[in-house]
Amino acid sequence: MKNKDVEEGKVFAFLGIFLTIIGFLIVLLTKKDNKYAMFYAKQGLVLFIVYVIVAVANMVLMFIPFLGWLIMFILGIGLLILWIIGIVYSLSGEEKEIPLIGSFAKKIHI
């Protein structure tokens, strides 16, 4: 990958992760041809989808005292950690997959 793509796309890569679905749309509409920005925007999209799935599961599990709350707390912390990892990776200048979700982002072809 060219250094020019990375430097031009670093801010958009950050937005793609930080703003998840909104960031993905911003990158898609403004920097679709920048591979670095799209790499992280796709991971931000997958992170958003996983968040929605966890939120729906939370609606079901919240009725299970303690165990349901504990599971949702752990999943919430895990998503926060993945989001922070994605932010750090997007600013690194290298294409690094976010653990657990990066492989799903590769399957998105836009």
C-alpha cells in the first residue's frame, strides 16, 4: 500500500472505526477509493453489527438475574476493548485486523 493512501486515509480510517456506521458511510461517500480508509471503515461496520446483535441479546438476557447481567457486562466490556483496539490500529498506519471481527470485514465487497 502506498504511503500516500495511508496518510490521506488515516483520519478517515479513524472516523470509520470511531463513528462505526456513520463513519462507514462517511468513508464510503468520500474516500471509497482509499483502501486504507475502507479497510477500517468495513471493520467499523462489522463492529456496529455486532453491537446491534449484543443489544438485542441484552433485551432477552436482562430478564435473567445475575447471570444475564454478567454475560452482558462481559460482552459490553469486550466490545469496548475491540473498539479501542480498532481506534489504535486505525491510527497506526498499518492494516491490522481487529481480533474476532476483522475476518468478517474482509468478506464485505464494496
